[in-house]
Amino acid sequence: MENLAANARLRAAAVISNISHPLYLAPLAILALSLRSSNGVAAGFYWWGLYLVFSTFLPLVDLIWRRKSGRISDWHISNRQERAWPLVFGMIYAGSGFAVFRALSAPLILQASLLAGLVMSVMVLLITYFWKISLHLMGNASLAVILYIGFRLHPFSPGVFIMAFFLLAVAVSRFIVKAHTVAQIVTGALLGGAVTWIIMTAMGL
């Protein structure tokens, strides 16, 4: 019975770990923000589509190419030594997106989100040379802060509790599948949330 329970926990953790990758979740969060911050539904979908090019489509194509060509060992880039180039190109994509959105006077929340992605990529690249932190928690904590600020949620609103529970579930799943230590998980979450909060505040949001 104990083995069955342990296997069930491991399978559940693996499912949560797989579906909670920020690349998969960001499009939904950004769609909601784009519709909220744009003048009309058409404009919202326009900014969302353009955002996806830089934040999801290019990074995902890059990730698939690296996985298929054997440059990374798994979809989560668990091997610290394999993270450098994906992060470098992630910086290029986010930086290009921010420049385009800035030039087009896109909604400020979307500009700030791309800038946060760029800054986090730089920080992770530097950290990667001597340590590994959880990109799952960093990305999802960043999304939580973006949604919190973008929708001006009350600190004790149901949305905040749902996001907190989700982050906890992701953290536990990453620990159970032995992807990270507690320190790596906590550091990723704190860094993602803090960097995003600082950038959003500095840009007047």
C-alpha cells in the first residue's frame, strides 16, 4: 500500500510538473491581461498574438529544436550545464519583444512583462554558472505578480488564494520529482516575484 501511495504521489507530481511549465501557462495569463488593458477585443487579441511571438512561439520553437537535436536532455532543461544558450536566446527574444512593444506604444503591463522576462533571463544566466534555481517557480511567481497587479486584486481576494495554492502545488511537485531542492524552489519563486514587482512598480503600474 505504501508503494502504491508513493507511486500515485509521484505520478500526480509529474503531471503537475509537466503542465505547469511557464511557457504553457503564460499565453492564458497574457490573453486575459491583453483583453483587460486594450481598447477593444480586437486590439486585445492583436497585442496577445504579437506578445506570443516573442514570449511563447520563438522560445518554444527554440526549445523543440534543441530537444530534437540533442542539445538539451529534457523539456525542463534539468541539466544546469545545458541552460546557458536557451537563456541567451530567451534574452534576445524578450529584449526584441520589449523593443517592439515600446516602439508601438503597447499596453504598459505587457511592456513590463517582457522587460521582467528579459531581466530574469539575465539573472538566471548568471546564477546558472554556479547554481540551479527553479525556472518553474520563477516563471509562475512572475505570472502571479503580473496578474495581481494587472487585475488590481485585493490581497485577500479568492484569486490571490488560488494563485498561492497553485504555486504551492507546483513547488511540492518539483520537490517530489526531485527536480530541485527546497532552497532552489524558494529562491526561484522569490526572485521571480520580486524582480517582476520591482519592474512593474518602476514602470508606474
